[in-house]
Amino acid sequence: MLSVFVRAALTTYRRSWEPGQAVVRAMSSSGGAASPYTTLSISHPAESITHVELHRPEKRNAMNKAFWSEMVDCFNEIAVDSGCRVVVVSGAGKVFTAGIDLMDMASDILIPEGDDAARIAWNMKRVIAKYQETFSVIEKCPKPVVVAVHGACVGGGVDLITACDIRLCTQDAWFQIKEVDIGLAADVGTLQRLPKVIGSRSLVNELALTARKMFADEAKSSGLVSRVFADKEAMMAAALEMAEEIAGRSPVAVQGTKVNLIYSRDHSVTEGLDYMATWNMSMLQTQDVMKSAQASMEKKSPKTITFSKL
């Protein structure tokens, strides 16, 4: 009976996919997913930049069990990698991601462990919290994360991108909070982060309650993405250029800016200002301030400065 339910749900889920354009050249490693990951491909297209590519193209980058733990391991490593200053996230193949891999995840979602209702509930809460960390780890990473979306971005894909700092997409991109169509409320970040990304609470409610698709132009006008590109190649080139601009600045300034932007989002102005003062009472003692000021007076780009790793 369970297998019949899962197949039916998966069939419904797949009907929402639309074929993307032909795969274009992007900053992806040609050798496939890099060890030790089976669902991610990691490359370094330029100095201080890490490219994390969702890499299950034959499955439309659907999020299987391995993905949920590999993202946590990957971003925990990036967070402490002093050689990385910026991260770019994209998807291999025809789409960014089709969302959760229902067939692979069915046992966790539909057959929770426990001897009675209370124990089942506790175990289910632990499972959900583990999945939530998969995207929260992106937000917790002090390195700015630029995400580049092409084609479909469904379900868990929206959870993922709302945890990123800068969102770009192609003209053929579309976004869908799909969870209500498969009988659940989105539970790993979209309902908490999207209202703070898009200014209209009414629009967020509409998207979450109807599961309708949002296409690129609406995503741009609503603030979900900041830029739209004609195709994936143009988008990836722009993402890399943007990452290089960020990487060329002081890592003390850049990472401090990300940390304080996220803190201020979740606190009052007064609390945010107090946190900022406490932060900068130590961070202003960096040599990066004098180096940057001198370069500015000499009308030089920050990218000409050699900053120490952080």
C-alpha cells in the first residue's frame, strides 16, 4: 500500500516538471560529483571562490537521503576554509532541482520509527530538524552564497535558495512551493524565510497555499531574485563575476556584513545597532581597514589589495 501511495505521489510531482533548455557550458567540473560527495560536485573556478553544484542531473537533481547530509558536511567545511571567501551554488543538467526525491525519502517521511504516537512524534521531530539543518547551514556559513537557478526550482529548491544571500536566475526559470500538493506544509525553511525575502505577505501566502508556479519576471519584480539572464551560460558568467567582486574585498568586512545582515533581519533596529557596535569594536582593529582606506585614497580597486586569509 505504501509503495502505491509513493508512486502516485511521485507521478503527480513529476507532472509539474517542464523540460528545460539544452544543457549549456557552465563552471562545472566535467568529472561528475567530487569525492567524498555523491550528490554534489565541488570546484574552484577562481581564487577564493568555491562552486557547489547539485549533481544528480539524471534525476533532475532531486534531493535524496545522501544530499541532506552531504550539504551539511560541505558547508561546514566551507565555513572553516580560510581559502574560500565566496560560494556559488548551481544545478547540473536541465533544471536546478526537482525538489525532494520521494522514492528515496519515503521510509523517513512515511514510515517513522517508534512504539507509540509519542515516540513516533519525537523521532519525526528529530528527522525534520535534521533536514532543516541542511539549508540552515548555508545561512550560518559566514561566506556569502550566490545561487544561480535555471529551469525548475521546486519544493526543497525554494527552501535552499531562500537560505542563500544573492539569487540569480535565467529567463526560463520557475519556482514552486510544491509541498501542499503532496499533502504537507513546507517544513525546512520556505515558510520562515520567504516572507522576509518577498515584501508581500499576500503573495507568499498565495504561492504557499496554491502551489502555483512563479516565473522569472515575477520572481524579479517580487524580489525573490535580483537579476534575470537570457540563458545559463550568461548567468553563470555573471555569478562568477559577482563572486570575484565580493572575493576582492576584505573578508573581515564581507563576512561581518553577512553576519550582521542576518542578525538584523531577525531583531529590532536597536538590537541590531547594539550587536553591530559590539561586533565592530573588535573587527575595526583589523589591518584591512587601513589597507582599504589607502587604496581608496589612491583610487585603486580593493582587488589590488592582498588581504590575509580568514
